[in-house]
Amino acid sequence: MPTTFTIDANCKTLNIIGGPADAEYTLFHNDFLTPTSLYQLQDPTIPYNGNLDPVTGDPINGYEPLTPATLNGAGSATLSYQNIASASEEALNGVFMLSIADPSNNNITSVYGAIGYCDIDCCINSKLETLLDCSCDQECSSYLDTISKIYLLLKGSEVNVLDCIQSSEQYQRAYIKYAKAKTMCSASECNCNC
């Protein structure tokens, strides 16, 4: 089965499936020169509470660095904002680059990408609602022009991530397009937890 790296529809989890068993991986998020730090709960069966043990001063079921980050025996992993240091909110928005070193194949590295843009989808939806209520052709044309530009920037970003030449430069270009689309949206136009 080929390796897949996807982000779910609500932008809350990254899924790695079908990778080499027990392979080490590195994740990059919006910065493709410096890997992002990954963390895991000390005890995944107990929710994080952030409290300190009064005797030892250690976190009670706090986070610990995931070093090295490895896929499980089935070659998969699931990550959320709780695992990714560079994620500042529950939705995983932005461009992600995953590098996996295959231990069964001389540690040959494969690169995969995913883009989360739920924040921008919300913006597009808000702008479409405004467009539907528009009555002035000139004003309507301006809304449609902005929506088209945002959409095309996102599609261009996807093309960079899915390109057959996987390099940090391609991911940087994808991020520039994503960031430009995001700047075309304002917080006042966000109507669904952006």
C-alpha cells in the first residue's frame, strides 16, 4: 500500500497511513528549513491537565518530546494540534511537509505534503454569502474577483505540494500562496471559528 499523508476535512488531524513500519519521520509546518517539534502525552489514556505533582514538581500527565518521531508497527501515525508545537489553534491550517526515512530501504527518504485551509474555506463561504446578497453588478464583480483569486491561490498551493518534485522550495512556494490567500481574508469575514 502506498504511503498517504492527509489532513481530515475539519483540519483537526494529520494522518500518515501505509508508511514503512517503525520508520522515523520529520514534520515541517510553514517553515521548511526547521522541523517542528512534536510532543506526546506521557500517558495517552489520561487527558492532559497541566497540573504539577506536589511531591516531585513534575507535570501530571504532561507532554514530553516525541524524539525521534516514529511511525507505529503498521506504518501509521495520527497527529493533532496537541502534538505539534507550531500549531497555535485546534484547526491545523497551513502547509505541512512530511519526510519519512525508510529503515528497510537504506533509510531512503520520501517526502509528502498536505495543506489545511479550513480558515480560508470559512472566508470564501462568508464572501460567497455576501456575493449572493449583492445587487450592484460592479460590487458583485469585485466580490467574485476576490473569491476567484483566493480560490486560485489555494489551488496553486495544492499543485506545489502535490508536484512530483518534492523540495523545500516547492513547499515554500505553496506556503507563500496560502499566506497570500489568507491575507485576502479578514477576521470580520470569518463566520465559522477561523
